[in-house]
Amino acid sequence: MATITVPSPRRVALPTGRAARKLLALAVAAAILVPVANSQWPSAPWPHHLTVDLSAPLSSASNWVIDNRDTHPLFLYFFGYISNAVVLTVRAVYLTLLAVGWLGVTVAAAAVAQRVAGTRLALGTAAAFLACGVLGMWVPTMQTLALMVVAVLASVAVGFVLGLGAGLSGRLNRALRPVLDTMQVLPAFAYLLPVVLVFGIGVPAAVLATVVYAAPPMARLTALGLRGADPEVLEAVDSLGATRVQRLLTARLPLARRELLLGLNQTIMMALSMAVIASVIGAGGLGDRVYQALASVDVGAALAAGVPIVLLAVVLDRITAAAGERADVRKAPAGLLYGLGATVAVALAARLLGRLDWPTAWTLDFAGPVNRAVDWMTAHLYSGVPVVGGTADWAGHFTTWVLDPVRSGLQWLPWWAVLFVVAALAWLIGTWRTALTAVLAMAAIGVLGVWEPSLDTLSQVLAAVAVTLVLGFATGIAAARSDRVERALRPVLDVFQTMPQFVYLIPVVALFGVGRAPAVAAAVVYALPAVVRITAQGLRQVDPAALESARSLGATGRQQLLQVQLPLARPALLLAVNQGVVLVLAVVIIGGLVGGGALGYDVAFGLAQGDLATGLVAGAAIVCLGLMLDRVTQPTERRTEKGA
């Protein structure tokens, strides 16, 4: 067999000239700085004199808000009006849905799906809404849907305005980038606290917290679409004497249509993922049912409420994705008018027949069989399984052999050594600016006084990311090399990606108990779909000419994978690592509710006790941790182009 000429993995791994110079510089810096730092700061913890206590000013701010919330003009005439407008709008949408009735809502949703994506999705949409009723969750579903309609509309409006400004102004785009990064990295629990402090428990706080969480994707994708418009088209429009407004309306926005619809899709997904978290502050609906079931570890009741959330997410994801791919949208408005007419006719008929509410006789007991299945699994799989041991044994071994050593190792390292390692990793794949940003983010954690809990959280993130990448890369490679595997995985990944974060915790707790290992397991399940999808897509997009060349030289399938596909798919693999880190971090924090401890527990404790200082400091530390991990794992375009 002929020997292929593509570079071997070992040869590719050799450092380039730039990388070699960086390694030499790091070795020299370590030889000089480590002895000096060790003599000055021999102990591992962050020095107390380098911390800043924010508890006093944050507590003062919290007390001022509480004392003035009912009397100060800012609250009476600004926040008060916003709160009232949100309440009235959500209530109006909810009453409208109830007035249309279950049959009218189902017909309306199916009509929209049919005009946008065809009959098959229309039938799936109708089945999804009917399933919500069969599970006995029709009214909570309408409550969640009303809240999501208002939150998504507000998020899209805010995101579009911000994205419009960023797309038309490079200066505003650069200014908004760190703000949007912070909004997306900051855990939801952290900003629920100030929102509740201002608006109190209830629907307004839930809607506004959802807007903060869901608006950034719309802003980013709007700016991306506007800034990526075809220059030749814009020049043609300019040559016709169009004004800036005309150029925006006739060229930029139409050219950015796909990005705008993708932004809508992502906003809907993120708003639905907040449905459960917002229930903590009085959002009601399906999220409240899931949260109450989590508190009592009632897996059946939680899934009965979680399944409708997943169904809504899948349906809305499919509809908005189909709208983005649809080439001809001119026929859609006319079709929607027909659908509106059919909805009104069905609603009137249902009202005349007294059939607006879902019939009680048409509901099924979903929670009972699920709980019996969980009880069986707990009795037979939790412990005592011959040879392999039970799930509780796996959790204990993972904690003892992986989580504890990683945490102990990180906390054993002196604080300056951790900063040096972060700087070295960030500089090796980036520039000195990247390293400086990562070091400052990590140092800010120490200044905030949460060094040890942050390292505890970091140990959980690193362990979860390692497991996620091993499973995700292996599954993604299998999906990329087999169409059958890819088709079989698609519905599973869809469900996993649309399921709210809280829902993952319930079966995990039932099987693994409470502790850090269940939090890591939930994070792995949540982050795995994104890693699998990005890996499979990156491998499938490798230049076919390169693969054909390797095959013509007699390369085996394994050689093609290791020597051609993986090296050429390096940018996609790095993106998979980055997304895995971000998603794992999001769920590890929520894992603080089930014994994960560390920063996640501090954020949840601050929200439960109204302790602004504890919650916000832990939230800020999570943002810094996320920023550091992002800089360490994701090269920028400039670095990639230079081959660093």
C-alpha cells in the first residue's frame, strides 16, 4: 500500500517558531519570577490584605432600595410604570389565550407552522400542544406561553435596537461587546437578586430578568448580519442615490434576514430556558411546577411539567429555523390571515359549545408511572449492583478520584502560580493582551475575597469539561462518519439542547444523590449536545479534495481522520471546547442547589436570603471565571490567521 504524504499528527504537534519563542520566554520568566514570588508569598491562599470587602457598600445599597422602594419618585414613576406595563401586558396575553381556548390555540399554532414549514411540522405542532393538555398542564403552559410572548418581544426589541446601533457603528460595537459578554456569562441567579430587589417577587421581575438573559443573542446576530452585508450590493444602492435610511431598509436589513431570524430563534430558546429559573421569583407556570417538584425530588411531577417546556422549545425552534431557511416569504402573510380566520372560527365555536377549557377526562397520570420507574431504578441501580456497582458508588468514586484531587491540587498551588499558569496558557494560544485579560479576570476573583470557592468551582468545571470533551468528540466523530448515526442522534440532541437546565438536575439527583458529582453529571449532559454538533459539523465541512487526495494515496479511514480531518477541523474543535466550557460553567453553578457548593451555593444563598453582597460577589466571580476560561480556550481570528 502506498504511503500517504499528509503530515502525521506527531509532526503537526511540533511547535512553530512563534510557539517555540513563547515557550522559551515562559521558561525564562518562570526561572526568574517563581523564586522571587515563592520567597514573598510562600502560602497558597490569596493574601487577605489584597482583598476588598464589598459587603458594606452592597448592604447599604440594598437597604436604601428597600427603604425607598415605596416612596422614592424613581420607583414610583419609572420602575413602577414599567412593572405595571409588564403585568398588564402579560395578563392581556394570558386572558387572550384562555379566551381562544385550547382548540383555538392549537389551530393557530398549527396554522403558523403550516405556512412557514409545511404540513409535517403543522401536525407535529398540533401534537405538541395536545400533549401539554394530556399531561394536565394546559393552564400552566398558557401561563408560561404568555410570559414568554411578552419576554421574547421585549428581548427582540431591545436586542434589535442594540444590534442595529452596533451594526452601523464600529465604536458602539466595540463598546457593547464586553457588556453583552457579561450579560451572557453572568449566571441568572446573580442578576435575579437585584431585579427582585427593585421590582419585588412576581411577573415583572421574571420578565425583566429574562430580557437581560435573552436579548444578547439578538443583538449579536443583528450586528453580525448588518456588518456582513455584501459590499457590492451596498455600493449598487449608493450609486442609485439612496439615503442611509433607504440603504438600511432596502439593502442591509433584507441581506441580514437569516441572521435576524437566527437571533429570534436563539432568543426564544434562551427565554424558554429561563422559564424554570424565573419561577424562583414568582413567574408561575410550568417553571413553578418544575421548581416545586425539584424541591420535593418528585421526578414524575417535574417531568410532567418539563416535557411541555421541551415540546414548546422544539416547536418554536423548528418554526423559526424554517422561517430562516424559507426563500419566499411573500405568501406567508396571506396564509397567516387564513389561519387567523380559522382560529377565530374555531374559538367562537368552542365558546358556543362551552369547550374552552381542556377536558379533565382527557388527562393522563404521567407522574405516577415515572415515579414508580424512578423508585425501581433507585432500588436496583443506586447501589448494590454486582460487579459494576451502583450510580451512588460511581458518584462517590468520581468525587474521590477526580474532583477531590483536582480541587486539592488547585488550592495547594500558590495564588501567584495559578496566575502564572493562566497567563502562560492564554499567551501560548493568543497574544499578550489575551494573557493580560485572563490574568486580570483571575486576579479580580482574589480581590473579591472568594479565591478558594472559585477554585472549587473551577475544579468542577475542569472535570466536567474533560468528560464532556471525551464523550463529545467521540460521539461527534461517529456522527460525522455515519449518516445513520447522525440521523439517530439528531432528535436526542434536540431534546437535550432544548430541555431547561433545572430539569437535568432532577433525574441526576434521583440516580446519584446530592453532591458535586451530580452537579458535574448534569453539566455534562447539558453541554454534550453542543460539543457533538460542532464537532460533527466541523469534520463534515473538511475540504472533500483533501479527503479524496488522502484516499487516492491509500489512507485508511483512521489515517484520514487523524491526519486530515482533525487537523483541518481544528477551528471547529476549538470552538467546541469553548462552548463546552461556557455551558458547563452555567450548569455547575445551578448545581450548587444540589450539593455542588462553592460559588453556585453562594449565589443561590444570596438570592434565598436577600443577601445582595454574597450573591453579587459570587456572581461577579463567576463572570471573571468565565472570562478567564473563554480567553484560555478560544483563539481570536487574528491569532488564527497568524498561526499562533
